[in-house]
Amino acid sequence: MPKLWNETIEAHRREVRDAILDSTAALAAEKGPLSVTMSQIAEKAGIGRATLYKYFPDVEAILHAWHAREIAGHLARLTEVRDRTDGPGKRLEAVLEAYALITHASHGHHDTDLGAFLHRDSGDHLAHSHRRLQHMVQDLLTEAAQAGDVRADIPPAELTRYCLSALAAARTLPSEAAVRRLVTVTLAGVRPSPH
Amino acid sequence: MPKLWNETIEAHRREVRDAILDSTAALAAEKGPLSVTMSQIAEKAGIGRATLYKYFPDVEAILHAWHAREIAGHLARLTEVRDRTDGPGKRLEAVLEAYALITHASHGHHDTDLGAFLHRDSGDHLAHSHRRLQHMVQDLLTEAAQAGDVRADIPPAELTRYCLSALAAARTLPSEAAVRRLVTVTLAGVRPSPH
């Protein structure tokens, strides 16, 4: 069945928008976020400047939209990993490993001008996403503690801060193998105490 | 035995310098670092403006000197804790707990304009102190691994990043009791694997 006209328009708009975000992120990583111009973005995305301005008012707005899309993608990925894994202990492991690998893979952003730019101005948005992540991990830890896979002598809210803080080290590790070892060590910390 | 004249002068200079640093830090915390003036500092420290300028050229220089003194104090405190504790396992525990408590106690700085100001401009100095901290913790982990108190299946450099990253959560915890629980969990992560 052919798409309805409205769906076709909507799909086209999403494609253009994605092309704008991808082009801007590539230019910002290459030249630094403050040197990118709307003309360069239009050229790289293969659209006219007038069209670009129908989508976004300025470079800053595009970079924030790109960042929001990245973060939403990460959260969607973690949700997917959670929902396809059985058993509270395994689910916790799978989500923390996926989180650590995402943190490792996106570490490039944090070391660059682009990272500094995004983190300076996107406080609210980031804080909201971080809360969603915290809730997801805390629910997994609570569930795993009830199943006896995680120590029950420490509040899940504190174990959540510990896990996310420990796994932030994935940003500075040199390899995925090292990231997996970090996940092993972090999980060892939340196992039920042998005493 | 009375002090020599040179020692007396030196002690006096240190006292004045400390009074300047303390006054500036207090004013910066109260008004924000960018609103503090040299006149206010001189008044609060109980010295003349001309004297103040013999010690420091501007407010920024004083704030950096204050921060350097803080960090040096923290490292000295950790060294002292290390040197008075016997046994590799106990020594690691004592130093990590002291580090977590210091991180917790100084968390106020990081949430304020003063913290933002200091961390923006003191990159090199902070990086140097952080490397000294990393070396200290890595030596303790290596020694504890040799004694069988810490897992030997993961490189001490990686365990160091894990420990310092995990303990950074102390900054956001509400109480010293929670900080001690964080230290317990973090240390559980580095214990020899039971398998």
C-alpha cells in the first residue's frame, strides 16, 4: 500500500531534519562549533539556505537538537536492551554494560569544543535525561535486590549513584575490553556481601 | 630558644598570606568570585591595600593560590593517613575513605560560582594534583594486589580509575554515613574474585 501524502511529507521532513543534524555535527566536530555557519550547513546537507531557515533559526538550535537526538537514542537503546533481557541480575548487567559502552563511544564529544559547548548550554535537557537514566538503573537495582542478585544492605538510590559514577570512568578507558572489565568490577561492588 | 629574626619574618609573611587567602575565599563564597575587590579583601584581612598588593597582583591570583593551598592540604592529609596505617589492605581502605570524605566535604565548592571559576582556569594545576592522587592510589592498589587483598586479574591502573570515579559520587551524597557505604561498595568491587 502506498504511503498517504501526509506520511510522505512527514517522512521527508524527518529525513531533511536528520540530514541537517548530521551535517552540523560533522562540521562542528571538524571546525569547532563556534565557526560553523548556516551556509556551510545548507551546502553540506544539500538544501537551500531558505529551506534550512524553515527548520532552524540558527546553528546553536541545530546543535542542541542534534544533542537531544543523540541522548534520546542512547536512552532508547538502553530501554531496548533492558526489555529483551530476562532475569533481574542479567538485566542489570546488560543495561550497565550497554551504558558503559555508550559512554566510552561518545567520550570524544566530551573532550572537544563541541562537548564543552553542548554541556554549557543544555543543563535542563541533560538533567532531565540523567534523571530518566537514574530511574531506570534504580528500578533495575531494586528488582535485582529483591531477587537476591544485589546487596540489600544499601539503599538502591545510593547504589545507583555508585554505579553511574563508577561507569563514568569508561570515558577515559582506552579499549572496549577495559570497559568490560570496569563493568565487571562495578557489578562486583553491588553483589550481595558474602558475610 | 627564641626564633631567629628571619624565621620570625617568614612566619609573619605566612600568617598574612593565610589571612589573605582565608578572607578572599570567604568573600568569594559569599558574594561570588567576580564581585570581590582588593579593597574588601584588605579590609577583611585587617591589612592595608598597599600591603595586599605586595602579596598578590589581583583577586584571581589570590583565588588560585587559595585553591592550590586547599588541594595541597588534601594531598598532605591523604599522605598522612597512608603513612600511619599498617597493612596494604587497611592502608588502601583508609586512604580511599579519607579521599571520599574530603570529596564530600568540599562538594559545596563544585556547585557554586566559585567552583566554576576555579575549575575553568586551573586546568594544569588540577591535572598535576590529580596525577599525584592517581599515583598514590595506584601504588596502594598494586601493593594490596600483591598482598592478595585486591583482585590481580585487572590492571591496577584500571582499578584506580574505577575507584576514583566511583568515589566521585561522594560529592552528591547527603551524609557521611552514605559516603562510608559508598566506600564499602567501591572496595567490594576491587576484592579478589571468589571464583
